Amino acid sequence: MKSSASRWILSGILLMIALGSTATAQTANLVGMPQVTFTKDVAPILQRSCQKCHRPGSMAPMSLLTYQDARPWARAIKREVEARNMPPWYIARNVGIEQFKNDPSLSKGEIATIVKWVDAGAPMGNPADMPRPVQFRDDNAWTIGDPDVVVTSPSHVIPAEGSDWWGNYIVETQLSEDRWLRAVEAKPGAGNKPVVHHLVASLLQDEDNEAQLAGRSGGAGGEQFLVEYAVGKNGDVFPDGTARLVKAGAKILFNMHYHPIGERKVDQSQIALYFYPKGYSPKYYYQSLHTGDNEDLDLPAGEDNIRSEGYSRLNQNARVTAFQPHLHNRGKAQCLEALYPDGKLEMLSCVDRYKFGWHIVYNYADDVAPLLPKGTVLKVTSWHNNTASNAYNPDPSNWAGFGQRSIDDMSFAWVSYVWLDDEDFARQVAERKAKQQSIVAQQKER
């Protein structure tokens, strides 16, 4: 018995030695591998795609400026980036056009880096590897620089309780001469983002001089769309060479929608105008329009994937520069397609995880911005989720339809256009085709 027991003990010791040797070998291998650290690998990713919002005083709930800020949230960061919930960018991948300006989304490699960092225990790394801090503007500052003119709406009191409020304010721009607009931005007064459901601003000016540039584009005078604000929306920067005319004496109509949140608020929303230098002459008229509106929404209680469609026909040739879905809290997804005059149907873009808190404008990269001939029909398909599985649903027990209130819903897209005459359109199509052929030829030579 003693001999047998001794053999078992010896076997156990040998097994432990073997396991220890294996563990030592694995540890040695890990030591030889480069370690993913916050300072060297993760911080640059956060600076590029996260810190604009994740910093003190901004909209995000926590700061990610330093290792000490980020470390407690490591597991949450991993979860959100793996699910592609953060950074907010909800264009469907591998569907339609995939190249956009100012795309903050993470590559597969960047996501893998963050996952490795968290799985390794979220090590800090060498402080000397930490990149220099990014200098951000104050969150209440304008996102696209210092404007030439700021127009402010009158004070409006939003009571703590009560119904939503819709109404218009008309404010003078105080412009003494015509100016060409190159960018525009709207925002609520400081601290009032929660109560401003939306702000849609229009220019009020006479029709005569607008024909100077908008005549061939179909853009008339009178009341003209200027800019929209909704949660998550930043400024609109027009493509190079495009503009809108703001005339001397023009007024701005603020169409406001306020929503009480249980706390009394006083708001003065603002619109910033950024002009081209005096004497600049733009080539193209630029405008953004409701596209594919469907006001006949039928969203039964307890139903998901409720599909609706809307259509808009282009009466002129166009280069489409931007796509921004607009749905409310029950919105789930939206796709934009082009039905060409020859019957061809092409998918342009899809947002497959729409979130009402992020009214993101997806600006197409110049080389892929759709070139659409006159007669093309833009088809906007939307899906809504009126069930309790939708965390944003204000009341899944009730039917919902089209309406202006936050508890109602909508289905359309803001689409931005540059109108082109026949000659210019043919030239741009030929240039795009030649460039694509050149890329294909270079790939074949490799």
C-alpha cells in the first residue's frame, strides 16, 4: 500500500512539474509577444474616434481622455465597440456606398486592438508612449469654427410639464449685402439640448436675385430650407464650389419644436452662418430637401419590422452629396435606392441600426457621390419597431402614425444635392468612369 501511495504521490508531483513547465513556457511565449497597452495602442484610437464626445462637459456620460478615466470602463468599451454601438456610425457595412467623409467608425483591426487590451487586463503601458492630448473646442462652441454671423431666436420658456410646443420665430440677419453661404450650423441654447426636439430654419428673401444661381437648379426664392438641428446633429459644410445665396435684408424663420422634460427651461437657439470671402463666385447651387416622404404611416402596437416606402423624382441631373435618415423613436432602419430611367435599381446606402439620438449626416466621399440623371426616382424604404423590444419606444401598447410630436413618427430622408446641367453631368460621368477604369487597370498589373 505504501508503495502504491508513493507512486501516486510521485505521479502527482511529476504532473505538477509538467504543468508548471508548460505554464512557464507559455508565459515565456507571452513575454516575447508585443503587449497591447493603453498609452501606445488604445489612446490613439480613442483620440480619433471617441474623445470628441467622451470628455468633461461634453455629451457623453464619461471621459476617456486618460488611462485613469478609461480603465474603469474597459469592459464596457469592449462590449460597445464589438457591437459597433460606439462610436455612433450606423451605415450598414458591405451595402451600397461605403466611403464617407469624416467617418469615425473603427476598423476591424482597431476593434481587435481594444479587445486584446481589455482581455489582457487593460494594462496602462509606458507613460512615455502616451500621445499628446488633443485640443478640443468647448462643447458649447460651434463645431465647424468661428462663424461670420450668429442669429439668435427670442427667449422661449419651456415649462416643466405640459404639451409639446411648435411655433415659428422670424429674426433679421442684419446683412447689408448679398453673401454666398459655405456652411451653416444650428444649435439650442446652452444646456437645452434635451428640450429641443428639432429646429428647422428657412431663409425668407425675395425671388428675383436667387435666379442668378438657382435658376438652372430649380431652387426658387421665397422660403428656402437653410439648416436643421436634431439630437446628434452638427454643422453642414457644403462641398467645394457650392453655395447658397443669403441676400441683403434676409430673415431667418426658426421653426421650433420644444418638449418639456420635468424641469423649467428658457431657450434661445442660434444659427451660425459661414460665408465665402467677398467677391467669391460659386459654380453650383447646393440644397438639402425632404426626400421620399411617407405620411401614411401605420404602426400597429406590438409589431416589428413595419415597412414603408416613399419616392421622389429628380427633374434635373444631380450629384447627391449626403444622406441623413429621419425617423422618430420607433425608427429601426432606412435605405436609399436609385431607380434609373432605364429601369435599373441601385442601392445607395442603408442605415441598419437607426437611433433617434443620433441624427447623423452621412457625407459621401467625392469620388463615389452618386451621379444621377434627371428622371431618376429616389426610393426611401424605412422600417419601424413598435414593440417593447425597442428600448426607445415611448409606448409599445399603442398604435402610432405620422405626426410632429416626439411620440409620433416619421419616414423620410434629408438628401443634399448639387444640380448639374447636361454638359456638366456628362463630363462628370465620363471622368468618374475613366478613373474607375484606371483603378481596375492598376489592380490587374499588380
